[in-house]
Amino acid sequence: MQSSLQPKSPALVDGLHVGIIMDGNGRWATRKGMSRLRGHEAGVEAIRRVVEAAPDQGVGTLTLYAFSSDNWRRPRAEVTGLMALLRVYLASEVESLARNGVRLTVIGRRDRLPGGIADAIGRAEAATRSGRTLHLRIAVDYSARDAILDAAAKARGIEGLTRDAFSDLVTGEAGLRDVDLIIRTSGEQRLSDFLLWEGAYAELHFTQRMWPDFDADDLAQALASFRGRERRFGGLDAVPLAPAQSV
Ligand code: IPE
Ligand code: IPE
Ligand code: MG
């Protein structure tokens, strides 16, 4: 019964799991007198930079919050623009992700995504399935509370359900590492329904940097701050962090 009493302690082999709430695209653009959509476009460039930098910085799994289930409340033109960007990203990026050993998975609901995107996601996941350098998870139409609710529905009737088995249902992935660090850009300090289960013991890092300006150095700074912390998981002793360059 130990697993139901203790938080899963981090494995040391596969690199850290970092989640990023990529916030501030709209304000970044507005301050420059540009449309919010231009900010989202610049945000895609930041995604490219961070995905490229992550493996060398000891990140094995990177979960990026791209569109929340509550973001459907935004004006239709912005939602349409964001979906178009997602479509372009999937089409243009798959080849280089596969070439660089990045395995892409998309978490969240797919049934509300506009025409063809769900299929494009399936194709991108299939094409990058064998990637071992980095597991890139993009959260689209994602709500952590809904993910937990869906898992609870699936778990109904399973006898002797363990915390680990329930985690697999929440994340949709067998043995996914708990989130080590959640970064949020743009100065906001809240989780906005992101990784509430997997992030139970995540360290939090908030930066004023707007997402379109975020780069490899900002990631390195966040990780340096993370590595300077002591994680205790409820006990009294510090649990060793994953090694600095573990992938
Ligand atoms: C984050 O930037 C991207 C999405 C939520 C899709 P925002 O669009 O939230 O930017 P701000 O917070 O309005 O500046
Ligand atoms: C959270 O940002 C979602 C994403 C970054 C995709 P929001 O900008 O939507 O969050 P709130 O509304 O400020 O909490
Ligand atoms: Mg925002």
C-alpha cells in the first residue's frame, strides 16, 4: 500500500518533466501596437526555441499549455486564428520533430477541434512515435479538472485502483513522470486548470517575461532556480533532483 501513501518520487533517468503555461502573447502584441494574433504567431517561434533547447538542459518531458478548454470563451476570430496556427504548426513541424527525436503527443479533447485538426494530430503522433530525445506534450482544449473527471469515470468499477494506475488514466500515458517544474510567463501567478494531478508536488516558477520573448536562457534560469531548491515530498530529507544533464 506504500504507493497510496507516498507521492511518486522522481526517477533519475529520463530527464525532468517541465510544464509551461505560455502566457502573455496578447499583451506582448498589444504593447507593440500589433494584433493579438501576431503575438500568438510570435509565441510559436518561442515554442520552437524552447523545444530545441530543452533536451540539452536535462528536460525529458515538456508539457506546453497551448489552448485551455476555457479559451473557447475568447472572440471567435482569435480562436479561429489560434486553431489555424495549430494546424500550420502540425503540418510544418512534424518532419523536424521526427528528425530530432522528439515524440509529440497532444493532450486534451479532440472532438471539438475544427476540421481536420484531430486527424492531423493523429498523423503527427504516429510520425514521431519513436522519438526518444524529448517527449513534447501539447495541451489543446485541455482542462486538468476534466482530465481528472474523465479518469474517475474510467476508473469506476476498477477494484484495488492504485494511485499510479489512476495517474495513467489521468495522463493517458503509462508511467508518465510527475511534473517537476511548472513555469508561467507574463507575471501571472496561477495555474489556470493546468496539470492539477500530475503537478501535485511541482515546483513553481513565475517570470515577468512575456511568452513571445521567452528563450533558451530563460529556460536555463528557471531550471537553475529549480535545481537550487530542496524537494521533500512531505518528508524531512531532501530528495535528490534529476542530474543536471540527464538525457
Ligand atoms: C497565452 O497568451 C496564449 C493562450 C492563452 C492561447 P494570452 O493570449 O493569454 O495572452 P494575454 O494573457 O492576453 O497577454
Ligand atoms: C492559460 O492562460 C492558458 C494558456 C496559456 C493556454 P490564460 O491567459 O487563458 O489564463 P487566465 O484566463 O489568465 O487565467
Ligand atoms: Mg493570458
